[in-house]
Amino acid sequence: MDFPNLVTTLHERLDVDIPEADYPQIATVALAEAYLVDRVGRTAAEACVDDRQCAAGRMPCKL
């Protein structure tokens, strides 16, 4: 996945806008997680659990 698609996917999946000026703050996985936790308020592990529950039909999916 290229970087623009990553930014688009993060926006779609987490409903977070990432301004171009913030791109250096999501340059690595660790930086991106810290940035997103700050912006969204949940960890990647929590998002993963939500995704599995969504896929299993146990909770509504965020689209």
C-alpha cells in the first residue's frame, strides 16, 4: 500500500483527517499508532478487536 492510500484508508476506517503537515508524524508504525491514539482515542489493538467483532457480526461496522 502506498502512502496516499494509507492516509485514505486511515481516514475511512477511523474517521480521522490527517493533514499533509502531519504526515511525518505517521511515517512509521510506532509513530502512526501514537498519533492515531492521540487523535482517535483508542489503540490499534482495540481497533483490531472491533474489526474482528464486526467481521463476526457481533457489532456494527464503521464504513
